[in-house]
Amino acid sequence: MATRRAPTRSSTKCPLTYRSAPLAGADRALVGTIEHSVLGTRWVYDAPHDPAYVAELLRTIVDRRPRSRPFGRPRERDRAR
């Protein structure tokens, strides 16, 4: 989310996860649902309440590197081409 307030501009990062089925016991973390034209209904959650997000975040911190590369960033092997 970005906010524009004179004289500064700021942004707030809100990590979200989505699932193909409701996450048991996470009703309070449910942000809402979305409809995907191919995948169907997706349940969107406040990520810190999603065990999959927490596990991946901790793994990234411990390993000190992400498992996947950021969107739009070329692979190391593709940079030399």
C-alpha cells in the first residue's frame, strides 16, 4: 500500500498468502476471497498467520537466500548472454 501525504510519500508492506481452500483455524486472519478465472476461488490470508508463509520465511532467514528468484530478475546463467 502506498500513501501520499505532503510532504512525504510512504509505503507499507502487507504480506499476504492465498490458498485453494480455507485454512483451518485461521478465520481471524482471513482478508477475503478472490475469484480467479482458471483456478476458481482463492482464500487470502494475513501471511504471518499462515504456517506455510512462516516456515518459508524462517527457512529464508536461516539459509540466507530465497528459494525462488524475484519476479523479473534474470537468472545468474542468463546474465552472461
